Amino acid sequence: MTPTVEPDQHLPAPVLAAYSYCEAVTGQQARNFAYGIRLLPTPKRRAMCALYAFSRRVDDIGDGDLPPGTKALRLDGTRELLGRIREGRIDQDDTDPVAVALTHAAAEFPIPLGGLDELIDGVQMDVHGETYETWDDLKRYCRCVAGAIGRLSLGVFGTEPGAQQADRAPEYADTLGLALQLTNILRDVREDAEDGRTYLPADDLGKFGCTAGFRGPTPPAGADFAGLVHFEVRRARAFFAEGYRLLPMLDRRSGACVAAMAGIYRRLLDRIERDPEAVLRGRVSLPGREKAYVAVRGLSGFDTRHVSRQTVRRRA
């Protein structure tokens, strides 16, 4: 689902080419996020694609097959590149299109680029094989790899003039990121186990008899796997409910983008809740037509209006 590149006479050709590259990466790699990003006006869409392409590069280092030492060196190099982007030391003729696009986007929007430092911190945790004893431990990781992305995206979206409690928008964006990441963790529990990674907190695994891990298509003998999944689903739903309070603070198309992204993940969560063991049998996903429906629903503003009505009722 590759976004359409719109010509812009005001941008130099190298910058347009750099954005085009980032949009292609997003269309090819962002299985879920591309549906929301497409709903944005051109400047915001391009900026989001630049953020995605840089983030994808960081994630690919962590998920690749290189030795841990080599991954660490590449992450250090990516952090150094981020420093040059932050300082505006990348010109339009640089050979790295992601750096060119992100440098331009950061000059156009108040993007808190420190969030990408946090993303690198989170991927370094993966490289080091970090595990998590409690939810508070895991939450720190989720804030690095997903909450930070929510705050970075808010830098592109902005908030509507006069939006109530707009000072809390970064908090809600961060919380929505936690919801998306916890959904990811549930969806990928077997795939991560096969790669030697366990993200769910040891405390939670112990409560439900799941400390043996998830390396096969069925739960460990004697484990209450469904109980574990339903417990984590409730946690994710609470984060979604809190994070959705961001929607009324955004303009129509930015709100549509967020509603589409979050809506796809909420539907994934619904499927996981209905059949918890599905995540052990294979990757749970939505068909393209359902993702497109969620995107149209987001553009209609239904979710934003629903959240606004709930907020008004809570205040009444």
C-alpha cells in the first residue's frame, strides 16, 4: 500500500527524492501504520514517513542476524547520525535519503528528536537480551520503543488551537504507544520466543504458570495461557481508553491517522482475546480490506466524536 507522492514545486529535487524514498519504505514495510499515514496532508505524511524510515532502520538493526557487538556499533553510528540531523548538519545532497528527509521534516515541524534516542535505547535493551521482572520494568522499554514514537508523531500532528488539556497531549500520545506495543508483544509472543526473547513480565508469567515459555503451537502443560492473555488484554484496553483522549485535540486528518492506526491494533486485540492460542499457532493479522475499512472509519471522525462524547459525560 504505497502512498502516492505528490509533486511540490517548493521543495528542491533532492529533498523530494528523499521523501519519495521514505514513502516507499513506509508503503512496503509498515503493514499497519501506512493505512493511517495515507490520510494525512502531504507535508505531514512526508514527515511521518521520514520518521518511520529512520525508526525502521533502528528496528532492523535490532532484529537482524548480526552479532550483538556489531549491532551495538551500528546503533552507535545511527545515534551519531541522529546527532548530525538534530544539529542540521545534513545537507540536501547527502547520500542518505532518510537523513535528508528527516532533517527537512525536523526543520518544518517541532519534532522532539530525543524520542529517537529513546528508541535506540530500547533497541539496545533488545541487543543486550534484557528481560523484565515486573510491568514497571517492561513499561520503561515500551515507552522507549513505542511511547516515544507517539510523542514524535505528535510533533508532526500538533494540537488544535484552544484544545482542552492540550498540555496532556504528549502523555496521551505516550500512553497510546504503550497500548500498541503491548498488543505487538501479545501478537508476537511465539515469534519472539523462537528468537530467544521474552517481553511479558516474569511476575505475570509466574501468576499464570507460563514460565516455561512459548516455543510451540500449544501452551505449556498446566499453564493458564488464556488467563495470561486476557490479563494483558485488559491492561492494553485501559491504555487504549486513556490514549484515545488524544483524538479530540487533533485536527481532522491527524485524528483520522491516529484513529486508523490505533483502530487496527484494537481489532487485533479483539481477535487475540477471542482466541488466545492463535498467537501460538501463527501471526494474527487483519486482511487488507478490514484495515482499509478502519482507515475510512477514522477519516469519518466517528472515533473522535465518540471519545469527545465520553469525555463530556465524564465531566458532567
